Amino acid sequence: MKESTFKKKRKRLVFRTAMLVVMAGLVVFAVFSSLKGDDAVIAKGEDAPNFQLNKFKNDETVTLKGLEGKGVMLNFWATYCEPCKDEMPYMNELYSKYKEQGVEILAVNLDATDIVVEKFLKEYEITFPVLRDKQGQVMDLYNIGPIPTSIFINPEGEIVEQVQGALTLSKLEGYLQQITPE
């Protein structure tokens, strides 16, 4: 009788050990996979990756390459984002002034439904270009986490700053001045 109890305990021990080894392997795999993804992080001083998106209203295509020589602000946002709503009026207020100076403000929308976005644009009287990123390809390309996030790109195509969270009017203007062509 003792021998069969010993065999059962041994089988349980072997099974539990095998499960621990498998789980440890999965943890190691997850750690290495996440470290590999860190290469894609967009950082200050790096060249901004090119993208292609359509404008919300008229489906005109916009590429970063097409804005070469201009300062570019990419603002990632969605209608359900309360801090996004706070900073939109500031972007609207500064848009025409900085457009004349060679800076383009582009709002990259992450909403899935056009009706909600249309209502938002009308309510806030948005004058700057709003681009569609329904599948999140540019969001992924720029490794955007929380929204709003703004990327400021100088006329040479380098990332000057990445700011997470809503911008105040004075902070926004300071960043726009940094990317204004001379």
C-alpha cells in the first residue's frame, strides 16, 4: 500500500515540476518579447516615421513626407477623451497663426465612428486638419499609449518632443515655437 502512495506522490511531483517549467518558459518568452518591442519607441532626436492618412472631411491624403520643411504637431486624440476636449480649443486658437509661420497642426483621431467625430468637430468649430486613424496604424507606428499625446516634429523631420496629457495654451505655444521654421 505504501508503494502505490509513493508512486502517486511522485507522479504529482513530476507533473507540478513540469507545469512550473512550462510557466517559467512562458514568463521568459513574455519578457523577451516585450524587450524586443522597445526598439520601436519614438524618442527625441529620432527621425519621425512617415505615415499616410486621410483627412476627415474630404478624404484628401496627408503624408509626413508631404510636409517636409514644415514643423508638424501630431496630436493623438478621441472624442471620449476629456483631456483632449480641454486642449482642442488651444490648438484651434493657435492654428492660423502658426500655419502662416510654416507649422502644421494635425489631429490624429482614433474614434471608430464618423458621426461622433463630425458632431465633435462641429461643436468645437475645429479649423485645423483632422486625420482618420481608425485601425490605429499611425498610433502603433508612433508607439502612442495614453491619449492625448502630442508629437512635435521639426522642419528637418526629427522628433523634438513627445508630450502625454493635455497641453495648456502656454505650453502648446512653447512647443510650436520650437518647431517653427526659421
